[in-house]
Amino acid sequence: GFPDILSQLTTVGEVSQEAFTGMHLLGLLCLDTDNAVASCADPEKGKIVATASLLIERKFIRSCGKAGHIEDVVVDQTYRGKRLGQRVIEALLVAAREAGCYKLILDCAEENAAFYEKCGLTSKEIQMVRYFSILSSLAA
């Protein structure tokens, strides 16, 4: 399922069945008005082989417009090169457009930039990040 495919991208951690409920549907799943998940599955193996998430940020600028953010894009290593990544990105591009987003943002590693350019995205400026340790903030 999703934890298996996402573990090829990053650390997943513990995900309870309750927290996961409703997240395992295939295709384009609109979780609410501000979130969607696109995925592809191998029906013969019964497993998810590609997924990506769309988060919609409500802005004060642009007449209270919306900006889409694509996150957690991953294709199973054994299924790469079959355009599955492009399919999930294209599904989220459509979802962002239909949700009224004026732009779509995606952060990626430099070695993945060419893939996203094939999907119609362009490089703009730089990314900044600061990570927080969840465990240390809970102890405070």
C-alpha cells in the first residue's frame, strides 16, 4: 500500500489503520477541498506502484487565490520508465486547475528536475527548508 511505496521516497514512520482509512483508494482521490492524492496500481499484484499528493494553500494575495503544492511523488523502482510518474503529475495538474489554483509549486532534487520539466513545470528561484524534530518539540 501507500506506506510501502512512500518508503522508497522517505521515512514513513508508524501509520495506524485508523489514520490510513480512506487513503488507499486508487485513481484521483479528493480527500477534502484542499487535498488530493493520485495513484496508479498494478492490478495483477494488487499494489500501489506510483503516487503523488496535492495540497491547496489558500492565499491572501491574488484576490484570496489558491496555490497548489505537489508533494510525495514516488514511483516504485521496478515500475519506473512506464510514464506512471507523468500520469500522477498530470492528474494533479488537472485537479489543481479545476480547484482554481493560479499556480502549482513543487520542490525536487536537482537530478529530478528534467522529469518535472517533461511534465510542464519550470524551474523558478530556490527552495529553503528547516526541519524540526517532532520528538524534541513534544518533550519541551
